[in-house]
Amino acid sequence: MGRYNGDAKAFATVFETVLETPHSAGEKVEMAGQSPLSLMHAGRQPMPPRTGRARAVADSSGQRRRWAILTPVAILAVLAAAWCGLWYYAASAAGRTLAGWVAREAAAGRMYSCGSETISGFPFSIQVHCIEAAAVDNSSRPPFAAAAKEITFTAPVYHPTVLVGDVTGPLTIAPPGQPPSLAATWSLARITVSGLPPDPDAFSVRLERAQLNHGAGAGAATLFAADDADFDARIVSGSAANHPVIDAVLHFASATAPTLHPLLAAPLTGDIEVVLSGFKDLSPKPFAERFREMQASGGSIEIRSLRLERTDAIVLGAGKLIVNQDGRLDGVVRVAIYGIENIVPQLGIDQLIGQGIERLTGANGSSAHGLSQLDRLVPGLSGVLSAGASASVIDDLKKMGQPTQIDGKPAIALPLRISDGAVYFGMIRVGQVPALF
């Protein structure tokens, strides 16, 4: 215990000595009211006041931080202002382009109007909404009027001369002042026009789930229907104002037109590419005048490729046609046909037979009347003759043609000849194309 008491006294003496040691010149550390933690920090030197240079460095660092924040904000503000200016400039250009196309159509006798019109689309496009769109075509004979629920033309800011029009149906067509004679519906109808008016560079139409009816209402007869249809035309040589050469491509899928021809009653898929040459320009004018220009300049209708397909037949073709002085087509198209036995019976062979019988019997009326005369003599005779004639025609065509293949299926290749508008398969006449002017 004595040892510990001595040590305690020695420790106390040392502790008192430390406490009485000056902390700085002329100062002693005060013990009164201080905690041990305060005593532990008592020996630290206070922060010296900032010098002028340190203050300048701190101020410079703060300024850099402020500029680091303000510079991007300023850049964004400038870009936003520039983009707003660009949008309004593009909107003005798109408006002039649309007005130019409307004026071009008006010069051709096609007048367009809107019940109301608005502009929107900021910031990435320009959109012109035409509510209750209407058109009157006085250039056609007879003239007609069309009306649609809405048309929206859109132009991207970066290319305001490309106009994309989305049409909201239904579309009705009628003689002026009369009830609609045609009505069209679709899930998508889009028109695209490129170029500065009045000279287009390209034109396209896209339809999805389209249907054209004769008249309006639930009982209207369907004239045309297709799951998908696209038409694209562009100038590949020359210009719209100077002897343009036009490449036109037509595609359709599951298309039917039963009232146009029996061959079109079954769903048909087609791809056709045609090159048209011989036009003087593309200024508004009737089609008859355009084909007169084609005939006068020695132009042509070049069928670069043709493919028509349905479940039981495929037709491929390529060739060139010209317009003669009478406005009728002349030329040859080389075709290959798979399923020719499914096509020939629908080419109207029975009508040709009936016409021949009419000439022999002197009967008046249609070819169907002539065939019915045979059925009165021998019931079913007209059907036998028609079937026999079709079989004979099929055999003759196979003999005139050359065997080939389409998609690995047996086919017949032979010429489709058009002479003064009359259409021949080999030596067998199968139709007539009306005059173009």
C-alpha cells in the first residue's frame, strides 16, 4: 500500500506541474469548469486567419463552381431558343409547301377545302389538321366531289418539304350535289409527297384494310377490298419539268375485285414494277394528253417485273408496250403461268362460244342468250361446249408454250400479245384494252 501511495503522490505532483505549464506565452490553462475532453483539445493550435492569397483562391474556386453550373444552363437556353426559331421557320416552309400543292391542284381543276384548320406538332414536327376535308374535281368527266372526316399533314422539322398525309375515313365520292355513289373505308390511309411545288420528286399511297363499296350503307356492294396496298412513284431520270422518267411500283395483298372480273374474285397478291417514259413534264393535265405526249415522243410502258399469285395459280411477266396513233396499246409481254387450267375457264371462253353461236343462229341479245338457246334444244349442252372449249384452249396453250417452273412448280411460258388493244394468249384472243386517248 505504501508503494501505491507514493506513486499516487508522484503522479499528482507531475499532473499539477503539467497543468501549471504555460500553453502559450504568458498564459496558463485554466482548470475551472473544464471537462477532461476540453483538456484533451486544449493543446491544439487555433486556425490562423486567411491570408489575401488564400481568400483569392477560395473566391476563384467558388466562381469556377458557379460557371460550371451556369454554362450548361446558358447553352441549353440558347439551343432551346434556336430550336424554337427553327421550328417556326420549318412551320412556315411546310405551310408554303402545302399551299403550293393546293395551288397546283387548283390549276388542274381540283379544289380542296377544310371546315376548320389548326397547326401543331412542336417541337419535332409540323402538323396541319384539316377537319371535314372536301375536294371537287372538275377536271374529270363527269366531275365529282369527295369528302373525308379529317386529313392531317405532317412534316419533320429537318425536312419540311416532305409532307405525310393521314386520312381519316370514311371517304365518300359523289357527283356534285348528289348522294354518294362510292364509299371507302380503311384502317390506315397515308399519302406522302416529296419535293417543292409544283414539281414533285416522289409520291406514294399506303392503304391497310381498305374497302371500296358501291353506294353507302350495310347493303352496299363491294367493288374492291385488300388487306394491304402500296403505290410508290419516283422520278429516276430527267425532272418533273423536263421529260421525266418515272419508276412506279404497286403492291397489294389479299385483294379482291369480284365485280371487275371473275379472275379477281379469289384473293390475289401482286407486285408490279413499271417504268413510264415519253412524258413532256408533270404539269397538271388530263391523262389522255399525257399518253398523246408518250405516243408523239416514242415513249413506252416498260413492265420490268410482274407477279400475280393466288392459291391455285401464279403469273410472272415482263415486257414493253407502246401507244399507237389511235391511242391503243401494242407490244408483247412474256409470261409464265402456273395453274393455267385454273385461269382459262374464267377468261370468258363461254362468252366467246355464245358470240359465235349468235352469229350462226342470228339470235339477238347477249352471248348468254345464245347459250341458253342451246340449252333449250339439249339441256346442259352449253356447259358441255364451254367445258370442252376451255379444255381445248388449255391444250392449245400448253402446246404453244414452253415448259418451265415457278417456285419449283410446273408452268408454261408463252407470249401475251397486245395488238391495237386486243389481248392474245398465243393466237387466242382473251380480252380488249380500251383506248388511252
